[in-house]
Amino acid sequence: MVNLTIDGRHIQAEEGSTLLSAARANGIEIPTLCHHEALMPTGSCRMCVVEVSKGGRTRIVTSCIYLAEEGLQVNTKSQRVQEVRKLVLQLLMARCPESEVVREVAKEMGVNPEPRFKTSKDKGKCILCRLCVKACESIVGVSAIGLSGRGQTKKVGGPFMEAPQACIGCGSCVYICPTGHIVMEDDGKGHREIWGKTFNMAQCRTCGRYFAPLEQLSFISKATKVPLESLMVCTSCR
Ligand code: SF4
Ligand code: FES
């Protein structure tokens, strides 16, 4: 265990744990956008910045990737921290002005809604956090989508920005996206649209509801060796 203080409170944290998890384990909330407990943190959004002091040196670090250290003093709400978070939000609002989530967080933090930086009109709601890419790669095991381009032109999508052939239509990217950028539509009549692809949905043999893309069920069947027929029941009926 290591001993540190967070917002003046003495905290014990497991060696190797991040400042974010140490704070949250002790009921100290730090705002995040790109953090998800099922995935390794990458420190993309910078919402979780905190101020750390040790040996007379103070600096701003990203709490979701910075490890707890013996004797560290952490301030999660200092003036400097608030200013950096506000700047981060102003940049995020400029990148994706349509994102309700970003606007809502900005409002809660008292950020002026008037754009401070030139706003982008064509980026949708994506903050480039990579959660969708990582979920597709390491949770689903498909790697259908990725980030391409650089700087201003960077965006998420299938290879060459075309409909990703490997996509199985599971929608994990939609569920994990913090800003609602990815659009998935089920028509209720057996079809799902996502990433420019249309999937045929399987119908639950008990209740008749369309519940999952057939491609996803085949993928699961191959990966687990469970016969496809045994997977044709929705989670409620199962
Ligand atoms: S689409 Fe959503 S999850 Fe994917 S990088 Fe953009 S904001 Fe993150
Ligand atoms: S939550 Fe830490 S950088 Fe996004």
C-alpha cells in the first residue's frame, strides 16, 4: 500500500493503482469522459486532470493514468485544475459542438457556452477518445473500426472510411461511446443499420422479438463452439 493525501484527506491506495481509482474508492469524484472500467485507460480526454505536489514541485497530471505514489499530495479541485478542465471543455466544444454530453458537462462546470475557439462543423460528436476502437478490439475481438487521418482530419470509422467488413453489428461501440457519436438504427422489422452496413436480426424463438444480428450470433457460436441454434433465444427469455 502507498500513503498519500487527496484533497487534504489521508488515503491508502494499493501500489499500482491510479489516482482516479484511489480517489473514487474513497468517494472523491473526478470528472471523466474517456474512462471505462472494462478497458485500459489511455488518457485521451484530459477531463480527469488533477494537481500533484511532491518535493516542492507541483504539476498537472492525468489522474486516470497517473499512479498513486508514497507521500504525494493531490488536489482535485484547485483553481488551476478547474481552469485546465475548462480549457479542455472549450477545446472539446470547438471540436464537436453538436455533442450534448460535452455541452452538459461544460454547463455544469460553468464554462461560457460561447465558442472560444474556431468550431468544427463536420466532426459530429466524436471526441477521439478511442473507447469504441478499443472495445471492438479487446472486448468483442473483432477490430472492425479504427482511427485514421491526423490532427484536424482524424476520425473514427472502418478501413479506408468504408463500411467495415469485419463488423458483426453488435453495437458495443455505440453502447460505450461517451458522446453518442455512433448511430445505430433497428427498424423493429428485422434489420439493423450501423457503420453503413445492414444486418439481418435474429428472432427470439420464444417471444419472437428481434434481438441480435445473425452475424453476431454466428461469431459467438464459432468462438464458443455453442451451436447457433442454442443462441436463438433473447436474454430475457433465456
Ligand atoms: S466515436 Fe465515441 S467512442 Fe469512438 S472515439 Fe469517438 S467519442 Fe470515442
Ligand atoms: S478520463 Fe482521464 S484522460 Fe479521459
